Amino acid sequence: MDFRTEMQKLEKIVNDMKDENIDINEALKLYDEGIKSYEFCKKVLEEAEQKIEVLNEKGETECPDKNTTDLKQ
């Protein structure tokens, strides 16, 4: 599993479930698949957030100031 693939799966599932003619069994199957993809993506994002917090606490990374522009001419 990889994050990008699972996000693409989620997008497709959402679009497929918007179909008014979808069979209830197919909708349930898609829902189950969507929950699994969602949980995977959520876990990946939470782990990334934790790593960023640890790095910031150690002073190993700096978040750029949003209001600063670095223009090199």
C-alpha cells in the first residue's frame, strides 16, 4: 500500500458511490474498501505529523515564514 494509491482509490470510491443507480451490495463493498483506505491514509498522515513534531522539537527543521519571500535575482 502506498499513500498516493490509497488516496486515488478513495477518490474513485467517492465518485462511484455518488452514482444513484449503485446496487446496495456494491455500495457496502465500496464503503468497506473506503474505510480501509481512509484508515491507512490517516495512519500515514499521523506518523508524518509525529515525525515533523519530533524534528521541530530537536531543532532539526525550520518552518519558513509564510510572509517572507526569498527572491534571488
